[in-house]
Amino acid sequence: MDLEDCYRLLGLRSGASFADIKASYRRLAQQYHPDINPDDTKAKEKFIAVTEAYKLLLHKIPQQETAQPSNKSPVVENQPTRSTRPQTATKEKLKEKAKPPSFSEIEQRLKWRTYEQLQQFLKEKRFPQAISLAEALAQRLPEDAEVRQWQAISYQIWGRSLIAEKQPLKARIYLKKALKTDPYNKSLWDEVQRDFQMLENMF
């Protein structure tokens, strides 16, 4: 597998940043995870392929972004020695520890705790709870693209489940919601189009 294939599997353009690669992998890993698609062989194969692509890019890409701080050699001469300002340094450390978490830190903790709960709901096929949770988080973090992706994927997964339950009208509603929630997600678009094809084959 070459780098171009890796980018393609993750739904990205060649040269995408590490942050984009990581976000795309998280989204696709959730979408194709075997726990969420226990009887879907294609989903399992896709999950394995996406994971391999991510691991390969992880070894090739991060050096460009994570290696930058190491280029700056520490300036030891300008730093205070232990003998000159030990009490000040200690006080500053104590102040840092005493600081309450910022609003953004609290939001991030909430976001990832909700993500774990969302995965659990989807795994247990508790789709109404999963949808309510995803929608509540999207209202709390309306500008977060990753949360929007989770919400869209939740709609799509429930839509697919409704197809299996022979509820085409309801399935169509949630598949359309998925596309409306995250309209520029190419991987999601392809999946939903396949789901719509399954709906057509029911009639």
C-alpha cells in the first residue's frame, strides 16, 4: 500500500495534515468498527484497511509536524539556576497546579466522555439514545466538525438498521439527515448512497 492509497482510504487529499489524518481515522474507525457492525464482513475489512493506512501515515507524516519543537535547542544560559530563584519557580508551579480547568478543557472532557457513551449505545443498538446523545452534544458544541461527523454517522447507522428491520420510510428519513448533517463527508456520502441502493432493491 503506497501513500496515495492511504490518503484515499482515509478520504483525504495527498499531503493532508496529521490533524486531518487523525480526525478522519477516528471517524472511519467508529463507522466501520466490528463492534458496531458485528455481522458485516465488508465493514470489518474496511476497518482493517483504514487502520493499516493510518498506521502507515503515522510513521511517515508526524515527523514533519511533531519534530518541529525538537529543532529548538534549549537555551540553558538564560534560564535561572536552582540557586538563584528556587522559591519563585516553586511558587509558579504551585500556581499552575492550583488553576482550575479552563472552559475549553471542560468541554473537551465532556466531548470525549460523550463519545465513549455514544459508542456504547451504538454497540448495544440503542439507537434512539445514541441519536439523542449525539444531538445534545452537537447543540452544546455546534462548531465542532468532529461532533457533527459523529452525529451524521449515528443517523446513518440507525438508517441502515431500519433497512434491515424493513422500515424503509423511517430509514430514508435518517439517511437524509445523515447527509444534511455532514454534507461534505465523501466517505459518508458513499455509504449512504449504498444504503439508498439497498432501499431501492426492497421494492
